[in-house]
Amino acid sequence: MPDSVSSSRTRTVPPLAETPRRVAILRKLHGRPTARGTLIILAVLALIIMIAPFFAPQNPYDLANLSIMDGRLPPRSTAMDGHMYLMGTDDQGRDMFSAILYGIRISLLVGLSAVAIATAIGSFVGLLAAYVGGRIDAALMRLVDFVLGFPSILVALVLLAVLGRGVDKVILALVLVQWAHYARIMRGRALQERRKEYVEAAMNLGFPAWRIMLVHLLPNCVGPILVYATVQIAHAIALEATLSFLGVGVPITEPSLGLLIANGFQYLLSGDYWISLFPGLALLFLILTINILGDRLRESLDPRR
Amino acid sequence: MALFILRRLIQSLFVLLAVSIVVFFAVYAVGDPIELLVSPEASLADRQQMIARLGLDLPVWQQYAGFMWRALHGDMGTSFVQGVPAISLILQRLPATFELVVAAMLMTCVFGIPLGLLAGLRRDTALGRGILATSVLGFSLPAFWLGMMLILMFAVWLGWLPASGRGDTVSVLGVPFSFLTRDGLAHMAMPALNLALANVALILRMTASGVAEAESQEYVKFARAKGIRPRRIVNRHILRNILIPVVTVVGLEFGQLIAYSTITETVFAWPGMGKLLIDSVYQLDRPVVVAYVMFVTFLFVVINLIVDIMYAALDPRVQLSAPAH
Amino acid sequence: MSDLLLDVRGLRTAFHTTAGAWPAVDGVDLTLRRGEILGLVGESGSGKSVTGFSLMGLIDPPGEVVAGEVRFKGEDLRKRNEEGMRRLRGNRIAMIFQDPLMTLNPVLRIGEQMAETILTHENVSRADAMARCVEALAMVGIPSPQARLRSFPHEFSGGMRQRVAIAIALLNNPDLIIADEPTTALDVTIQGQILYRMQEICRTRDTALIWITHDLGVVAELADRIAVMYAGRIVETGPVDEVLDAPRHPYTQGLLRSMPGTTQPGARLRQIDGMAPSLSARPSGCPFRPRCGHAITRCTEQFPGPTREGSRTFHCYAPVARVGGQV
């Protein structure tokens, strides 16, 4: 009787020896190592945000602190009371460094909340559409198509023109503009998962619809949503900055980075570049870091590895 | 084919209708334009007169019905602020936006596709990787910031280009355009580049990944097995296949650009439709805002239709008579 | 042996993975004369397609040809650079792929895809090239060839697309055609027609053909000689009638037995127990050993060297007995 194939009993051929060519080929294929560094940077950033009020040399929104005489001082100049303005001051005499720290806070707050809420709403709608199917699915998807047919900037602009300024209103506008993307992604994924056997099994066991959707379907569909959401955080922050720059975003009492940049824009041409440049660089840094983090996350979640 | 166009046209009409309702009622809820247009010292009679003139005393649905009636006759309301028909204000500003958008599209293709090809074909080199990495900046950084940086670099520090405004115009068929004058081009260079940057990045990446995907296709391997020269494989086999999605995106982006010109026009004080929108929003000039949204929606719909047709022309596999989606 | 068109010795092609590099083709020897048809037979994963691509120099990373000589008309092709190989491909050595839908570019017309094969190797006018294309299409049995030049691939059926692929292979009158399972994706009647044409064309033009397949029936009809592959190695070669009538290697015997036609009606279908090993888990010594009924201890130690019997060769320490008659 022939032996059955069992590699534990059969000695197998060992792999070929390492060659420089092999090393080169492998390096081309398998790209960059994951960067835990980015995660660390982001954690540090989050920490800074948290403790900004204690950390900042000055509360930029307390008008009593401000002295117009200190206005428009270039970086590294000293104040009337002797301490140094690391990044200069704006036209009101606000310390740019403190303003930036507070600004990052607002930007992050708006970006994260908007994405979180949009994800929740969009995912729910997509899940519902995929699970229930039929007319409701068709109607919901018509709505999604409609919303997605317009450029987000336009919709947000008009919305905020209607609603007025305010952090909560900006978040609302961002959510309204974004949710449809998540709905579409979730629906696509949920439709695939819905055909799988575990869903059928759950339905046969008589579980109520909401339970099947939330407990069984949802965890399996979360992957692509998560990846998209990470990318969207940076996008939301950028969008908020743009809206604030255009004058329809956050109010002057809680300036985000966008508003700070807008404030400084008029002084750009006269050479007082720091009022815009530094908030701009901070914004840049924030967006890039989040994007890179999103990239790494996407790579590590990639099933091909 | 004709059936397809007809179906799309009907769809578009529905979209326009829906948008008009949404926008009109949304904008209706905003502040009180009377506060803006009438001085606090004005008498009650003056205010009444103003309200009557602008039709603000009628019930909402009557205002809307009146609006739609007038719109279908080409009258989209009269600007609260300037007293002239809203649509004429928009059309007046259209050439400026149009030439900006066209310039941006040209830049997108001229920079985006070759750079994307380069990045895709030289994927393993520092150059290729560098191009791809830099392209991320193009669409993740906010456009207004990029615009400001451009101004800082070219106008303030280097002094090569003017910081804002539109240049001298020349009349073409009765419409003033600025791209025919040297001064016009100098003023247009930065705004057009700013508007184009996000798209350049997008098209670049699409082209690069299209090349990567095409290279792994069987027909490329077969072409190699036939002994076809590498140059021809890229130019004929690969390019033709990736151009299809790229053209689609370019077409779709045209509509997006018109919307995004709002930001660029604000940064560069370019007197186009976008700036008009921002100013109108500030001044609560409702008819102009509504007319703008309707007009832009209309443009979108037309552009999407054209893109669909072009797509069918490029990809022989598409059957336009088949039901869409 | 200078009248050999193709003389392959010790070809070894490996694939690199993070876990290690393994040879998909592990020391293959092949010979081919002018106008000869060789059937290269093996199951999925045996390395037969990789062999074909290795001969053409079309192995891309993560694959790599690591050893061996590929002598074509006396010259070792492995010493040629990419441009040198390019001049041979489609010209002196042509290839036919398995899936014609994927191999023809969907957005270019047939005529262009055919003519470019001629134009890239010869300096003829476009009109002349097109004329030759029409001839080639006619030769493979495509009706109204002149009109068909302007068609796109999706306008053809599977069988016709494969005929086009064959026509392309013939355009420059190559010395050798390597056909990688060209009829596997087609239905049986079409397969028969194509086989017939191929044979006819090769005979009249004295073109050598390597027909890669897993189907013994096809080989029986078409080929002059057969080479049987298992787990990256050639285990038996020889004239087709001799090998199929009286196989010497247990694997060849197993293959023949498992063909439905060879079993008595009503009797149980015979099969070879077990499965072909994956690339990284090939047994040392003779890779067929775990599934072989004849295995002796020596089989685990080293892969058997060639045993020659007349014009046949096989690699086995315990071959099937040389008894005349049925399998």
C-alpha cells in the first residue's frame, strides 16, 4: 500500500540558499516596515492637546491677557513683561504659539467628532439598506447617490451659510457631507457578508433583526470603514480649516487653525508671514501625521500580508 | 444611445428640481436680509416697500412657486444687493471662472499624466517613490493653504508673479478673456496651479497605479512574448487601457473644479463665480446663492452626461443601450 | 547532437517567498528536433507552464531562472540579454497562452495586435503586414479574415480567439512554438479542430511544437514524443506510442490508469492516492515516493538519475515491469 502523504513523516526538500538577488527581490516586494513611530508621535500630540491649557504660556482667548501694544511682533521677540514670544504675535497681541496649541485642539475635536458621528450614521444606514433590501434599500441608495453627487465644499458652504457659525454647526455640516460615503461602503460590504452562512444561521435561530445586524454583521464589516475613516479625519480637518478660512466655520471666540490662518492672510503681503505660516505648518503637520498613520493602518490590515 | 441620453436627461431634471427645493427652503431660513439692506433709521413705510418689492411678505411656498415660474423663464431672481437679475451676475463672472478651470484642467493633464507614467514605470526607483510620496501632499493639504504658500513664495519672496486679481482682458466673441494677454497669463498662473494641484495629485496616482495594474495583465505578458518593443507596449497597450478611467476622472473633476474655484478665487481675489458666491453668502443675497447652486448643478449634470458619452467612445466594450447601473 | 533545435539541460527556476526560495522547475532536461511535436504533460503545480516561460525568458520576480542551459540552435539563450531575447520572441520562438480572452488587449483591434508582431521584427510596409495577417487568419480557419481584422477581441468566441492566437504565433514562421494549455479553456469539439490544424501546420512548415497540457488524450493524438513532469522534474520521456503503451515510470502508469477510458465499464475508477505536493513541501529524493506503490528505501535518498532504453528515458529505481500488453 502506498504511504499517504504526510510531511511530518517525509523529509522535505530544504529551500535554496540565500543570494543577494533574492534579498533584492524580496525587498522590492514587501515594502516598508510598519512605523510604530507614527503612533508614538500621534500619542504625544494627543497628550499635548490634552494639557494645552496648562502648557500654553498664555490663554489666547482671555482678552485681559492681551495687549495691543504687543501686536504683530515677529518670532522670538520679547513682550512688555519680558517673556519671549516663540512664534510672534498676531494683530491682537495674541501669542501665536498658544493660539496654535488651542487651535490644534479645536481642529482635532471637530475632525474626530465629525468622522465619528458620520461613521456611526453612515454605517447604520448602509447596514440597514443591505440587510432589509428591497424598496428601502433602493430609496436609501438614491438618497446616498444624491448626496454624493455634489462637491462637499459647496454643500458645506451653503449649509453653514444657513446655519451660521459655531463649532457644533461645523461638525453638523461635516457630518452631513460625509455620512453618505460610509453608507455606501458599509452597504457594499454588508451585502457581501449577508450572503454568508452565519447570517442565515442566525436568522434561522430566530434572532431579531437588530441583533443580527449589530452583533453578527457589523463586526465583520468594520474593516474597510475603519480604513476609510482614518483617512477622512485628515480630510475633515482640512475641510473645517477651509470653511473657517472662508469665514463660515468656527466663530472668532474659538479659532481653529483655519481661522488663525485666515486672520493672518491679510498680513502676508506686508511681510508679517508668521501670523499665517505657523498655524499653516501646524495644520500641515497634523494632516500629514494622520494620513501616514492611516496608510500604516491600511497596510497592516491588508489581508495579503 | 438616444434612449440613454433621454433617460439621463429626465434623471437630471429630477435632480435639478430636488436641489432647487432644498436650497430655496434652506436659504430661506437664514437671517433677515431686511436688516442688511435697510438702514435702522428707515421708516416703517420704507421697510414695507422693500419687503413688497422683494416679495418677502408672501408665504414661503408662494415665494418658491414664484421663483420656479420665473426660473423656467430664465429669471432666477434679482440680487438683493445689486438689484440686477441674479443670473446676469453669474453669467458675467462665468468667463473668469471658466478660463481658470480650463487652465487648471490643462495643467492637470500636462503634469499629472506624464508624472504618473513616470512614477508607475519607475516604481522601484527613488524618483518614482519620491513622486508618489510628494503627490500625497497635493490632495491632503488644504487648497487655501497651498494657495497662500504659492503667494508667499512667488509673489512675496520671489516677486515673480502678481499676488491677486485678474489681468488684462481681451474680448473674444464679445466675451472678455484674460489668457490672451501676457499680464492675464501672469495673473492666472498661480490660481490655475492652485486649483489644479489636488487634481494633479489624483490623476498622477491613478495613472501610476493604472500602469502597475496594466503591467501585470496577461495581455502585456503576451505582448512581450510576441517580442514587441517595451516602448510600444507602454504607449499602445498600457496607455490605452489606463486612459479610460483617467479620462472619466478628468471629466468628473471638471465639475468639482468649478466648485473648488470658490476657495482659489477667494485666496487670489479672482473675480469669478466662486467669489461671487462667498460674497453673496456674507451679504445674505439669497437669490444669487440659489441661482448659483442651480446653475452649477446644471453644469454638473451636463458634464456628467458628456463624460458618459466619451467613456463609451473610448471603451469599445461598453454598451450604452444597457440599463445604467 | 548539433541537429537538435532545442537542447535544455538542468533548467532550474525558483520562486522567492519570505519563507524561502523553492525550485518550481528542478533540473529539467529536454530535447527537441526540427518539426518535432513534444507533449509536456503534468498536473497543476508540476511546473510545466513555468518551464515554458523559462524557455522564453519571461520569468519575472519573484521568480528567477537560477541554473541550466537552454540551447536553441546551438546557442545558450540564458546568455542573451533582454533585447536579444526580445528579438527572438514572436519571431523564432513563439508562444500561445492558455486564456485567449486575457491575452488579447481588449481595447485594440485584432489587425493591429497581429500586425505589430510582424512590424516589430521586420521592415515591411503596413499593407504587406496586413496581407500576411489575412493569410494567417485564413490558415487557421477564420471566415472573412479581411473584415475580421477590424474586430475587437470581445467580438470573437473563445475558439476563434484561440485561433487568432495561433495565427499570431505563426506570423513570422517561427522555428519553435510553445503552446501553454491552449485548448484547456475550450470545449471538446473546438479542441479537436484546433489540434488538427496545429498538427497540419507544423508538418507543412516544419515547425517544432511543445504542447503543454495535463490531458494525455490530447498528447496521444497530437505529439511525436512525450515528456512527463511531476513536482518540477521530468520523470519519463520517449516516443508517444511507446510510452503510453508501456509506461515505465509509476506516475505515468498511474496517469494512464486514472483515465476513464482505460477502466472496464462498471468497474471502479482508479486514481493515484494522495495529492501532488506544494512547492515548499516537496519530499526529498523522488518526489513521487509518498504516492508510489513501488517505492523502495533508495527512493528517499536521492532523485533517480536517467535510465535509457532505446529512445526512451525514465528516472526510477523501481520502474514498472517491462511486460508486454495492457496497463
